[in-house]
Amino acid sequence: MSKTDLALLILRDFHGEIVAKIGECIVLSGCATVRQVALSTGIPQAKVKRAVLILVQHGIAEFEQNKHGFIDYKVDVNKIVYRLQFPKIMRCAELLYGDPAKFMVEKLLFEGRATMKSLIKTETQRLNECLRAQGDSEVAPSLLEERFEKLVKTHFLKRCSVPIKDARGRAVSLEAPSEELVFVMPPKESGTERVKQEGEPPSKKLKVEGEVDHAAAADSATSEIYWEVNYKRFLQHFRDQVLVAAVASRLDNEKAGEVLRTILRHCEKTTNPNEYVSQPISYHEIQAQLPRDLGMAKQTLEQWLKILTDTMPEFVSKSADSGGGMYAVSIFQALQTLCTAHIESVVEERFGSKSLRIFRVILMKRQVEQTTIEKCVLMPAKEAKDLLYKMFREHFVHVTELAKTPDHAPSRTFYLFNVDLQKVARVVLDRSYKAMKNVVIKQRLVVSENKRLRDKENRKNVVIASLQKQHSDLLAEHGEGITDEMKEEWEREVDAIKSMITHHEYEQLEKASKFIHHLEASQQQLDSTIFLLESYLAMTYKPPTPKPARDPLGR
């Protein structure tokens, strides 16, 4: 429930109290109709419909018709939590494709979905307004159209699900676009219309009219296609960045990270994001796709690949010798290694370095008795027992019972300690969500408590800026004609405005700013932890295999 609590808190910040209340009702119910939500929350049905429309617009809610003919709505909590990634997503779009891509992605993030035509039109105007304010030259819509096409081709944007309507024209469910069309750009509009001239042959007139009708149909089809941000593609990119940063940090060299980045960039096109191991890539392909500005020679590349495969086999492995060597990235093992290292740091921070020794012994031996642990960690039996059972109470260590007899008598039962990494990761993830929720609540509380002082400081800064502008205008107009008395009067006015905020209030504002900065740093750290654990657990999840159909004869 920690993730749900955080999601509802985020939903309240983005869309207000009513939408959050309705979203909470649907989440707790699993699925609900508009009438059920209205009866449960006491909110009028008209407001419930508008709130549900907002949730559907942003891809948070989905709907389908149940067997009784009513429309059931479901809320995806993950889509709400993705809002924590909005700053990273916008920054990623800016680094990859520049400001035009950032503006378009930002628009889609905060509006949910839009057509390509309306998106390019509005964001071209907004981008040009910013450029004019900075004194730069304006850009043409064709530039944004080009960046939009790049975002679609690299799967950062995708087509939205299309509503399916019944005979009465009522939307009853959402249908996702087929895999062949989800990342396909619509046909480009024909911007030229040929004017029909008198005296043309009828066959030529018919041909021209057919071309115009075809262009109009393409224009209509394009305007009806809605696009949205593909969160999974951005998360895959962030996951690859984490792996690259880990390699560069461990080997203390950026070139090693660039080699891994090149392999992962190639894998984006050939490997399913949920595959444990990427498709192999040859040495020659790696060399051809390395950035030219690195200036990495053939011998240097061979050395780095050998270092990666020898010192970090859980990240990069060599599968064959053909083509100069075939190399693959063990994505699951790499995430598991990073997740294990993170959990070990949590154990050390929470229980101490001696507990970490016990934890590592259990990880290494997998199934181990208490007496063996006490011998391996080289510490007194009583101390080792206390630390072991403290971790057991916190669910960082688990016990497997092996009974010699059916009665499971303690004297005839082996108790083997083990570490279930997936369970421990879920424990740490749940606590991270709780901590994130507390940080968000505390940050909101500090901001609200100091709102009056912040407004007062903003008003003071506005007035001082206005006085400074007036003083600059007077200097430009009169030059040396300004007397010392006029300067002193202006300085007195500025000092009087500055005295609006007392020394104690300044200290309070500075203290609040430092505390908010500390909370933001904690939020970024928690976000990195949550992302790493979620990525690892997402790859460990395997959907249940469907049961075989039952034989009609009961066999």
C-alpha cells in the first residue's frame, strides 16, 4: 500500500483533491463504474465524469464494458508514479534531440495526449516566444516535425489507444494500436493544392480531384491520430544509463562506459527490453558504431572489451570468436549485481558492518546453519545470534525448515538461513516508497509554513527591481544631471524596502531553503533507489502460464 499512498499523494498534487479522491476510490475498489464512484464518494456524477475523463486523457485510467453493459474504470498506479520521472524525461529529450523535442515531450507529459498537427503548431509558437525573448532567431515548424519524427522512430513517442464504440456511438473500451502501427508515422500532408484550370481535359480534372481528395483524406487521418509519451522506452534508456554509469565508476574510466553504451545502443533495436541477455554484437560492429570523437584505436577497443569480459562478466560476456568476437550484455545479472550491492549498503547502514559480514556469508553459502554462520564470521556466538535474528525480524534474512520426522520437532529439524534477494528487494522498495511519501509530505509542509515569508520576499524583490529600472532610466535620460541628493534618496528607498524583512525572518527563510534543498536531494536518492529496485523486480516477474484446456470427457 505504500506505493498506492504515494501515487494518490502525487495525483493530488497534479490534478487536485476531487480527482485524487475519485482515483483513490477506483484504486481501492479495483474497478468501478461512474455511478459506484459517485455513491461511494458523495461527489455528483457530472464531476465524477469530468474527473474520470482527466484520468483517461492522461492514460492513468482504462475502461471496458462489463457483462452487465456498464463501463468499468481501472486506474494504473504505475502511470501515476511515473510523474516522479517527468524532470528526467524532459531532460533526456533535451539532451537527445534539443529544445524542440523537450517542448513537445513536456506538452505531452502535462496534457496526456495530442495530435501531431496541434502539438507542432502550439509548441512552435511557444518555442519562438522563448527565442524572441532571448534575442535568438525563430525556428520553422518543419524543425519540430523532424524532431517529432525522430522521437517516434526511436520509440520515445507512440500512438494512443483508440476507443471502440458500440451501435449507439458510446465508447465501451480502448483498443491498443497493433505492433506494426504503434511506432509508424502517418503519411505526410500534401501542402500544395493544384488549381483546376478551365479547358482541361475531363480525365485530367478527374485525376487532379482524386489527388486533392487523397491529400484531404491523409490530412483527416493524420489529425485523428493521437500520440503520447512511451514511458517504458524512457525507463529502458534510464536503465541503460545506470549500467553505463556503474561500469564507468567501477573501472574509473569513461571510455569503458562508452563501449558499453555503444553495445546497449545497438541492442535497443534488436533486443526485447525484458530479455535477460541482449543479442550478441560483433567486434567490428562495435568499432563501426563507436563515436568518432572518442578516437579509440582498434587495439584500445580490444583491451577494453577484454577488461570488461574478464573483470565484469556479470555485465559483458563473450559468446563466440567469429567476427572478431561476439559480445552480449547480461542485463539481468548486471541489475542483480547492482541491486545486491545496494541492499548490502542498506544492511550496513541499518544494522552495522558486523551484520553485513553475516549477510554476505549467507549470500555466498545460500543455505547455511546458525552454527556455521557463527564460525565463518569470526565473532562471539551470542553477538552473531543477536545480529542474525535482528535481520530475521526485519525480513532481510529468511529461514527454511528441513524436518527429519513428520512431527517437525525442533530437536529433529534443521533450520537453514538464506537470503531471498527478490523478497528483500521488495522490503527495501516498500520502505523506499514510505520514505518518499514522507519526504513529499514534509516538503509540502515546510513550503506552506513559509509561504507568507516567501511571498513577502518576492514582493520586496519586485519593488527593488522596479526601482533599479527607474534609476537606470533616469541615468540614461539625464546622465550627469542627477544630483547626490537624488542618489541618496533612491538608496534610502531601497534600504526602507529591504527592511520590510527582519533579520530573524531572513534566517528563517535561509533555514527553510536549506531544509528544502536537503529534502530534494533525499528525494533524488530515493528515486534512484526505487528505479533500480523496480527495474530488477520487473525482470524477475514471469506471468503465470495458462492452464491447459480441460478435456470434455474429464480426462
